[in-house]
Amino acid sequence: MKTKISTINLLDELKDPKYQQLCNDFTTVEYSKGQLIYAPGQDRDLVLVIKEGKLRVYLAMEDKEFSLALLEPGDLYTSHTRAHVSAVEDVTLLTMPTGQFHRYMVTFPALSRTIVSILGELLKQSFSIIDNLVFKDISSRLTDFFLHEAKHNGQPTNEGIILKMDLTMEQLAAIIGSSRQTVSTIINAMQRAEVLQKKARGVFLIPNLDLIRNFPTL
């Protein structure tokens, strides 16, 4: 599963001087780590842009949670979906009523194209998650997650690739649609097979990408 929903950073786009009034009309809101920000049924119709920190977007049904995405600085989302949104870490959001934001999109067609591209990436991400949940087992989903993080966020070293994810085991399990116990068991097996090393909380080393890529069939 991808964690970053888009390669487009809306914060960079909004640095253009022509968007100065738009930026001035945003309301800045801060939330603490672990806080639930939006839930289905809440009477708020807002567009939000992540300025700092990370949010998790997920579906909740009875005792199960299925993560759709981790939103990072520059990502955009809205509050009127059926998903829950919670703070993975302390976050700062730029918010604006959807109607007001829509008027700016009409005024600036180039901004509209950017927004459509970001939302298209989110839809693509959702289909990818459904595909993983239906056709791949948990071990394969966890492997795919580590490989994606290694490619996009990993730090190459002489020992291998370092991943600093700042995720608890519960959060990692929710991202791939599993339980904490199952994910912990698989990670322990990966460590015994020497395809993964845990350096600290949320910090892992992948000595060899080919080995971890083939881990489910070892």
C-alpha cells in the first residue's frame, strides 16, 4: 500500500502570488497526536490542506479498521466523506468551507486541474487497497508496504535501506488491514529470516530488497 496519496504538493502550488487571497482565507487549526478529527455524520463541510504532520484516513466497521491513506503536508482532503480522519502525529491544518473553496476553483482553472489530479490519485489509491485486501495475503501486503516505503522514503546506507516510519505496531497493522498480533508475528519472522532488522521504535533496516521481496515464498 502507498502511504503518500499524491506526488503533487498543494502547499507548493499555493505559493504562487496569485493565490495570496485564497491563502489568507484559510483557517489554521491544530490537533494533537491520536485525536479523531472527522467522523461520518459530523455536520462539517470543509476542505482541508495538511500543513504539518500526518493524518490517517480510514474506514471503521464494528471492530475492524481499513486504512485508505496517510495524508502528509501538501495533501488535500474534505470532511464530508464516509471515512474517519485521525491525527497520526501533531498536525496543523488549513481549512475552508467547501463552497468558498469551490468559488476559488472556478476563479482559478489551473487550481481546479491540480485538485482533480490529487483526488484522482486518492481514488486510484482506494482501488489499490481493495485489490490488496481481496487478492493478497497479509504477509504480501506487509512486504509491499515495506518495499514502497524503501523506494519512496528509505535512506540508503552501507548496511541497507533505513526506514523511519514513526508508526506504532497498531497503526502499521491498520494500514495493511490486519491485527497488531499478526503483523508483529510476521515482522518477527522477517527478522529471524534476516530480511528485516528493527533498529528502534518505528525504525527498520532492510539489508537486501530482493530478499524481503521474496520473503512470502521463502
